[in-house]
Amino acid sequence: MLILLKYKLLLFILLIPNFLFSQNNYNFTQFGNEAGDYYSAPFHWDKNDFLTLGIIAAGTLTAMQFDDSIKNEFAKINSDKNNWLMEAGRYWGEVAPSIALSGILLIHGISTNDETTKKIGFEIGQALIYSVSVTSGLKIIIGRARPYTENNSTTFSPFSFKNDNLSLPSGHTTVAFSLSTVLASNTSNDGLKILAFIPAILTATSRIYQNYHWTSDVLLGAAIGYFTGKYVTDLHKRNELIPTITNTPLISFSLSF
């Protein structure tokens, strides 16, 4: 009987499935599945999520009360609208750098089988697409006039497709913070985390300085970019801790008679 139990135990061990401690493949299938989760996430929010949304909304509305006065203060110091520092900030918030960096890291990761660079490249592209889609939708729905149009900060033309009426939220700031958040989330070095956000802060400042956005625009854009970047990177970190069961046994064999 004891020998029989030993054989049964051995057979069970040999036939149990493999446990893989990662659900991240960083491919189109994962992108599509996670996109559905991202856009449906508000239907599954808890009280802390709604509290965060409330704080962001309250902060944006509060900043709106100071938009005109902040614009006037920036106008006093704006002696060179296109100085190199502000242009550098603007460029960090363009879509092109995020696409280029995502593509380079993905190609490197796939060609060298480097999961780290593949992961970062995937997350940059993912956060970019998700956050920009949200910001673009809000821009059209809200239809806020840009400050350079000489309208005041309370001028709105909802569902307008004119660029002059697509001020809120700031698209450049959204892109900049989504990129910086992904980079910062992929390092454990506090100094590098801070360094990663410097260009994003510069982007936000440049949008006000160059008179393309109100202060409240960049605050909301920063929030969308940041929380989207955190959503993506935190999701993948959680996936690394959840085992995936495969149906491949450790040892397979066949019997013939």
C-alpha cells in the first residue's frame, strides 16, 4: 500500500501543469484586452477611485478661477516665446518622441529577447494611445477657447473641431506625463524618478508660457497622463505576481499495447 501511494504521488507531481509567473506577453492581443479593461475601468471604480476623480475635478475647477490672472503674469515675463528651454519642453510633449522611443525599445527588446526594454517600449506606446484618446475626446466635448484667441478662460464651444477651441485638457502635457510616468515607474532609483518628471514639468510650463493653454488645461492633462501611465505599469506589475496555469505537463508519455 505504501509503495502504491508513493507511485501515485510521483505520478501526480509529474503530471501537474507548469506554473508561469507572468501573464505579460506584450503583444497585440494583450494590448487589445487591456484596452478594453482601461476604457471600461470607470464602471468598476471603488470609492477611492471616485475620490481621486473628485480631487482632480476640484483642482481643475479651482485653477480655472486663476487662469486669466496667471496668463497675464506669464505675459509680463514672456520676452522670448520660442526660447530653447520652452521649445525643449514643447518637444517632449509631442507624439513623435514617444512613438520613436517606444519603437526603438520594442525593436531592441524583440530582437535581443530583452524583456525589460520590450516591456518599457510596450508601456510607452500603450500609455500614449490610451491617454491621448481620452484627452482628444474631452477636448472636443468641452470645446474651450485657447488663450491666444484673446477670449477669456470661460469661453466654451462644445463639440467644436477647430484647433482654437481644443484647449482643455492639454494634449502635450498629457503625452509628456504619460511618457515620464512610464519611465519613472520602471526604475527603483528615486533620483531617476525625479529626473524623469523634469521634462514633463517643463512641458506643462511651456504650454502656459507660449500661450497655448490655460493653467487648468495643463493640470488636467498632467493628471490624465500620470494616472494612465500608472494604470498601465501597475497592471503589468500585478500580472507578474499572478501565476498562469498552462496545460503542458512537466513530463508527457504515451502507452501502447
